[in-house]
Amino acid sequence: MSLLDAAREVREMAYVPYSRFKVGAAVRGASGAIYRGCNVENVAYPEGTCAEAGAIAAMVAAGETELIEVAVIADSPSPVPPCGGCRQKLAEFGRHDTPVLLATTEGGTLATTVGELLPGRFDAGHMARAE
Ligand code: THU
């Protein structure tokens, strides 16, 4: 199964009673394994979590800390862009050139990279002087 198909499949599981906006994400770990996540909302709105966060959590829970490919899909007019927080989360485990495929349920796609999504990101190097 392709990474995008995995994201499409898990999207159906999204818990979205508030936004009605289902998102599916899948990441491929360095081992080749696929991890999936969907958005999970909460009546206390800020407590909701994004699909990307769920997929990353599944990857880390399985013992992997490097992702080599990402796919995200939603029913949106143009390929769904990860939110700012998810860009930082992807950057934690991906590299600058790690491919990210953004997609619509209608078949639209946009190929980008973790680095393109978050130029100038905060990383451990910025804490070099911290003790
Ligand atoms: N959402 C994601 O899960 N990923 C994205 O990349 C964009 C937004 C979710 C959060 C919330 O449940 C819903 O979409 C509307 O913002």
C-alpha cells in the first residue's frame, strides 16, 4: 500500500465532531514501516490533535525516531498544508529534504519537503550556549 493510500484510509477514522474536517496522515519510518494518524478533536478545542501528530506519535511509540516520507490528505479545495505546529513536529524527525506529499481527496497533490514547509526552523543548534 502506498503512503498516500494509508493516509487516505486512516482519514476515515478521524474524530471531528466540531470541525467536520477529517485529516489523515501517514509517515514512513527509516525501517520502511508505515505509521498512521488522524485528527482527534476535543470539546475543549485546543486539546484536539492533528493527524500528523498522531502519525508521529505512533512512529515514536514503535521505537522509530527518523521519518523518511510523509503524506497528508483532506477534503480541501487545495492540498492540505500542515499547521505551523505540525511543521515543527515533522522537522523534529525528518530532514530538510524529506519528501512530503500533500493531497486532496479529489486527487490534487502537492509535493514538497520538510525544509520547504519550515524554513529557518528552530533547532538544537540555537541552544548551543545554554548550559
Ligand atoms: N488538522 C490536521 O489534523 N492537520 C492539518 O494539517 C491541518 C488541520 C485538523 C485539526 C482540526 O481537527 C481540523 O483539522 C480543523 O483545523
